[in-house]
Amino acid sequence: MAQVQAQEEVGLAAPAEAGGKGHVEGQQHPIGIYLQIWGWLFVLSTASYLVDYFNVEGYLRWSLILIFMLLKAGLIVAVFMHMLWERLALIYAILVPPLLVLVFVVIGALEGDHTFLTRLIFFQTGP
Amino acid sequence: MAQTALTDSGELLKRPDGLQGIVADWSSDQRAFKNVPWGKAMMWIFLLSDTFIFSCFLLSYMTVRMSTTVPWPDPSQIFALHIGGQDMPLILIAIMTFILISSSGTMAMAVNFGYRRDRRKTAALLLVTAAFGATFVGMQAFEWTKLIVEEGVRPWSNPFGAAQFGSAFFMITGFHGTHVTFGVIFLLAVARKVWRGDYDHARPGFFTSRKSHYEAVEIMGLYWHFVDLVWVFIFALFYLW
């Protein structure tokens, strides 16, 4: 009961479609938005597949892959997982911590480069 | 037994939005996540921890790939299929991607119909989602068999190049496949409950005795979309890079 009440207080963005009586229950959005996002995910996946199909190389390939990846991830989290309609308290609690992974990426890259160079030296001068 | 959870907090004022809203929600010993049921908040926190697990896998994959002096095998050719007299690069993985995205689409619609209290459509869409998921796992089993039996890829060696390819591949896709498999089981369990009308009649849960509610479908959906989300990253970083 308390939950439903709390939901009504906050007033979720989309109005109740089916229930009528102005009673909002959970996340209710028009079905069309899901179909639209579904379509976009197909388009983006096809695009990232075509990057491979046409053998795009180098920085263009990597940036295209990353852009399509982030767009797809954004659409899934924002609409399919309803993050778009949540309160900032939840959004920040869930989406900020993964950003710290980027720190690990930098550390891992430094470490990887270091190992690579050490191996080059070792394999060239070793027995 | 007395129910102690979720007492009525009696909030009547409209809560502030934006940064002020964050401070207001997190301060003063309250429930921090105001308009989400606790199960949903807990699922989000579980998914956050799972994000870190998969991040660790992808990070270690990045590190071994950067540090090897042997050329990295080309996934584009390894995962090619011979269709209609020509080799289609990476086609198997592309089909798997489309299947998983479609399952996410049907899942999102199942959640929607659940909140509209359309029992039949919700159950049907959940079953379709489970079928897509099972197809995905089946294709992954085919892919693994082909790689292990025909190509001779092992976690410690493979005929194409850097040995780390095998260990990274089996670890990452294996862990993701396990998630999909558990997701399918989870989907079937929720579909059964929807079909039986548990969420319409607030039937007490078997283990928890808590009232069933259509939120359960959304919580299930969060897990399923997360599995799709992880695949987006695996597809980009492992198969396409």
C-alpha cells in the first residue's frame, strides 16, 4: 500500500493508460516507445555488424564500435530498464559507481603496455 | 507473524527533484529509494555488483590482449559461417545479437502488459522471451562445440594465435551464457506465476510469504535487460574489436 501511495505522490511522468481513475501503478508507458527502441537497437546492431563486414580499420573502427555500443547500452538502460523515469537518487546510486571502472581501464592499459614492453625485451635478448 | 516491513511513512508533500531531491532522498535516516519497491532497488544493486564482475572479465581480457606479443586471432573469421557458397564473417554472432535484442523487446512489452494487468499477454510474452533466450543458449552451445571440436580452441591454446584468446573467450561467454540460462529458468518461473494469476490475487510467495505483485515482472525484466546489456559490451569489445 505504502508503495503505491509513494508512487502516486511522486507522479510518474507517463499517465495511466489502462487502469483509468488516474491510478498510476508502477512504470506505465505507451507500448509504442518500446517498439521504437527495439527498432533502433536493430539499426544500431546492424550498423556495428556492417563495421566488421566492410572491414573498417583503425581508429574509425574502434570509435564506431564504441559509439554504437554506448548508444545501444544507453537505450536499453534508459527505456527498457526505465532509468529515464526513476528519481535521481536511484539513477546516481546505480550509474555513478560503474564510472570508476574507467580508472581500472587506465591502470589495466598501463599495466598491459608495461608487460608487453618487458616481454619484447625479454624475448629479444633472452636465451 | 506481524509484518514489520514497509510501514506507511505518511509522506504527503511533493518531493523535490534534481540535486535537492538526491539530498532529500538520502538524508535523515529515510528509505533512500522513494518510489521503487525494495525488490527492485535490491535487483538494481545486484546488477551493479554484476556489472563489476563482468567489468573485471573484460578488463582482464583487455590487459592480456594488450600484453601478448603473439597476434590476436581474428574473431571475424573464426565466427564466420559458410552460407550459400560464401563465408559470412561473424554472422553467427550477429544473429545471436538480434535474437537477444528481440528477447529484450518482448520482455519490455511483457512488463508493460503486466502493469496493465493483462495476464495472458504477459505470460505469453514471457514465454516468447524465454524461447528467445533458450535459442540464444542453444546457438552458443553450437558455437562452443564448433570451436572446441572442429577448430581445436582450448583455454590454454588455439591454432589461430595468442593462447589468451581461448581463456578470455570461454570465461566471458561462458559466464554470460550462464546468466542467460538462469534468466530463462527465472523467466519460466515468473511466467508460471503470471499464468496462475498470482499477481492478480496477491498470492503469498512460496518462500517469502510476501504478497505477489506485478512488480515481480519488472524486476525479472531488469535482470533480463541486464543480460542483453552485457552482451552489447561483449559483442563490441570481444567480437568486433
